[in-house]
Amino acid sequence: MILHMTTNMIDMIAILFPVGILAGVVSTTAGMASLVSYPALLSVGIPPVFANVTNTAALVMTGFGSTVSSQKELGDHKKDLIKVLPLTILGSVVGSVLLLEQPSASFTKVVPFFILLAGILMLTSIKKTTAGHPAASLSVHSHRSLMITIIVVAAVLFVGAYCGYFGAAGGVMMLAILSATTSMPYSSYNALKNVSLGASNLVATLIFAFKSHIYWWLVIPLGLGLFVGGYIGPKIVRVIPEKVLKIVVSMLAFGLAIDLFVKAYF
């Protein structure tokens, strides 16, 4: 009996480490780690809500890996990070508490539309130039930009809450917001996304550790893989043309939106 359990654990670890690497790369290039890691946890027999919180705990390592790998981009945009980071953390606290109070099933019917909107925003930003100065995403210079700032603040808060609550394609949503509201190159706002959502996942994990059940022995192999993938991803982003990245992210978002829509309504 003990030998059988040990064998199963070894099999799970052998699955989750390479899955983590792939998920980390997908996360830090396209913002869709949960497209890979969450189904992997379900496949090894973890119940959905616990798979969700275990996945969130493991995704913290993606943030660490990408932070180490993105020092160049982060060094140029520390002020922008300071503006985005508190919003995602605050949102994550709200979303994590909501997840523990309300099952995520109540949210699944609207999630496909959020992801679809993110994909559309990403597509519409393809022709936008990123040459010149890197504008801050939350700057205020006029009445009009004040209104835009309020919308952006609310959107970033929402994404933080969404990542703490459900999370699928939360990175795509953040990419879409930053792409639409800044003149930074993709590699820069992708780095902001990686670090801010990594912090969001960390805060959510601290809450889940006390209020839910995290499968820590699965977090370790998955998290190690996510760290490796999170380190690799930003290096890939630097060499792939921005237009290609945006098209790929948009297509993945559309595909996930369709998949989640079918699961929610049929």
C-alpha cells in the first residue's frame, strides 16, 4: 500500500515539473499559465477548488523566476511597477476572500466574455507604435486622462481580484490593459504584469494557507518548474517580434474564451 502511494507521488512529480516549465513559459510570454498548470492538477485527482488554490501557490514561483530574468525591463519602469503593484495586491485580497465565500462556479458564466474582451483589446493594439518615451500607465495630465486613469485603476484592481478568485487568463487581461494604456514595448509591460501578478498570487497564497487546503507536496515540483519557465519566458519575449506575440496571445485568448463558454453554457 505504502509502495503504491509512493509510486503515485513519484509519477505526479514527474508530470508536474515539466508541466510547470511549460506553464511558466506560457505565463511569462502570454499570460496563460493556468491553461497548462490547472488542468494538470485536475488530471492528478485534485478537486477543482483545491486545484485552484494549489495552482495559485505554485504560480508564485513564476513571479520569482520572471523577476530575476526581467531586471533590465523592471529597472526602466520602477515607477510604473509601484503604481500597478499595490492595485493588484489589493484586488487579490478581495478576490481570494470571495473565492472562499463563493464557489468559483458562480463566476464561470461571465469569465469567457472577460477573456474575449482581453483578446480583442490585444488585437486592436497591434498597430500601435511603441517607439519613443515609455508613458506611465497611470499618469494624470488632464481631465480626460483623469477619467482614463480611474478606468485603468478599476481595471487593474479587477484583474487582481480575478486572479485571486479564479485566475484563468488573468495575465492576458493585464497585458491587454497595459497594452491599451501605455506606450511601453511589450517586453516592459509584460515584465510589470509578471511581477505584479506574482505578488498577487503570493498574497492569495498566504490567505489560502490559513483558510483553505493547499497540496504543498504538489506545489514543490510544479513551483520549481514554474520558476524555471518564468526565468526563460522573458528571454523569449525579447527576441520575438511584438506583433507576433500579440497575435499569439489574442488567438490563445479567443480559444480559451470559446472553450470556457462551451463548458459554462452547454
